[in-house]
Amino acid sequence: MKGKTVQSGIDPDELSELLSTPNSSIKVAALDNNPVAFRCHFLSAGPVAISDCAYDGTLLVKREAPSDRMIIFLAKQGHAIFDYSRNPIHSAPGHGIILEGEPSKGGRIFGPRHHRNLFIDKAKIAGHLSRMLDRTVSGRIDIHPHIDLTSDAGLELVNLADQLYRGLYDGGWLRRSPLALASLCDAVTYLILENCQHRYSSELARTAPAPAPRQVKWAIEFMEAHIAEPISLNDVATAAKVSVRTLQEGFKQFKNTSPMAHLHEMRMAAAHHDLLDGHSERTVADIAAKWGFRHLGRFAAEYKRRFGCLPSQTLKS
């Protein structure tokens, strides 16, 4: 993905260049030199990126060097087979696959094929795991390559990927809301780590160390000081001097909520304050985006439940 966002063509060499990165080359060839076609659209959100790709014909694909990103395939149409282990890994609609970007023996994409890809920096994954476990994590996590996209976790992953793609596409609303973008990228990463089997799954399943009320207090003070910034759960845990899991347990015990749900409530109150500002020229959409609310309709419904009127009514009052 060499700085290009959209490209289409019929030359496998052009596709090879498009899919490769400076540190991880990918070689693409057409089966028996038969005609092929492709259209790929890449959108970056820093440590998380997403692509939407369509192919015709049968393509042979080989990753020749390891990638620094984990790759998740969310098939919408057609089939692909990747030879990353003893047993070939099959990608099809309803069946997501997760690859750690290791060099492969090869793979085949059978067109017509349409899939979305999520790319997550391995450094982001290691950082999240390190904060969840309160110790340094590095190297492969040996994640199980299959995820059922019809399960609750799988459906939510597809939903998050769709939000990310729509929100970044063609100057979409996520580009105007760094709070929402950071939250969405973290949600994708935590969903993968908490719902897919990997080397650290059993350790994550153990009871977290007991929290103290002062650590929850430190977390809330940090949230208040950085409410308008794209802070992550990792940032809050670091400020509270605990692991992510201990922080989550602390909010559950002492606040009957989760850390990010509490931050969400704080930002809803901040949005209410902005809407009450009669001198503001901002729209409801502007204010919702400022405070990281990803869906305007859901924001309006939640706002009405909490404050008894629609945000547009508050703005006009």
C-alpha cells in the first residue's frame, strides 16, 4: 500500500506494487496467464487501516516477507485460500480469517471476489496486550486464524469495519472527529484480542488484581483533564497506574460501569453544554463529531433519553 488510496487495472504486476509495503513485498500472478481485473481502495487511520477490494479472474498471491501488520479478511463475495499453515485457510462470506502477516507458501483468490481488509499494526496489538496484562508483550501472539462472522463478535467486527470505511471514505465524518476515530480503532483491536483465541487468551481470562478507589479517582481526573483529546483505554490505565483489566474491574465495582462508558457519559454532558451555548454557530452534527459520537441518529436518541429533548431543540432554545 504505497501511499495510494484507489487503483484499478488488469496488470498483476501493478497489483503486486499496490499490495506491497516497503518492508513486505507481495507477488501477484494470474493463473495460467488468464485475464484478471482488480479495484482496490485503501484508507488509513494511522495504526489501523481498511481496504475494499474486488477481483475478477483467479490470482496467485504470495507474501515474500513478513508484515508489521495483522490482516483480517472480511469476505463479501467469492472465495480465497491462503497456505499459511499445514491446513489451507479458507476465506468466504460469513467466515473471517486473521493472519499475522507471515511469509506464505502462496494463496489463491477466485473471482468474482469482494472483501474488506482490516490492517492493525502489531505494535498497537502488543501495546494493548501489555496494558491489559500489565507486563511487556512482544512477538507473535499465535492468534487462531478463524472468526465466525455470524456470531455476536463477528457481526460487531463487520459493523465496526463498515463504520470505519464509511467514516473515512471521501472526506467522511470520521476525518472530522479524532475522538471517534481513536475510539473506533481501539474498539476493533480490543474486540479481536478479547474474542479470538491466541497465546494470551488464558491469561486474559484470569481474574484481574483487585483495584483501589483511588485508582478509579485518578482515572476520572485524567479523563476530565483530557476529555477533548483522543485518549484511549490504555492512556487512562497508565494514568491510574494499573492494568487495563484492573481499571475495568475498578469501574465495575465502584461506578457500576466501564471506563470508556464513563468517558462517554462525560462527553455527552460536554456536548449538552455546547448545545446550550446560544452564541455558538455550530450545528448538532458539528458538536456530535467534536465529542466523538459516531452516529448522529443514535446520538440524538441517547441525548433525548438523558436530557428529555432532542439536541436540535436544545440548540434552538
